[in-house]
Amino acid sequence: MAGKLKTHSGAAKRFKKTGSGFKRKSAYKSHILTKMTTKRKRQLRGTSSVHPSDVPAVKRMLRDI
């Protein structure tokens, strides 16, 4: 009997499953924001979908969700 597969906990915090795939947050928006222009920070707001070529890797990390 095989053991249970564990979820990659780092990926579980970064990706959420949606009806059509996975959504993710933009990178470079966590610290040292004073040198970044307001326009750049505004463009990094919100979420986007994971690129189709990366979906198999994300699915593998989030097996049991």
C-alpha cells in the first residue's frame, strides 16, 4: 500500500484553483516598493491566470486539492 501524497505547501499558498485553471498573484509586489513607480505598482495589482505551459507543474504540486 502506497503512502499519501503531500501537497506542496509553498504552492498551496500561492495558487488557487478556478473553473478554468489556476490563478496567481503578480511577483515583485512584496517589499522595497519605495523605488518603484506608482504606475508599476498599480499594474502589479490583482491576479492573473497561470500560463498553460506551467499548469502541469502546478497540478502536480497541488495533487490533492
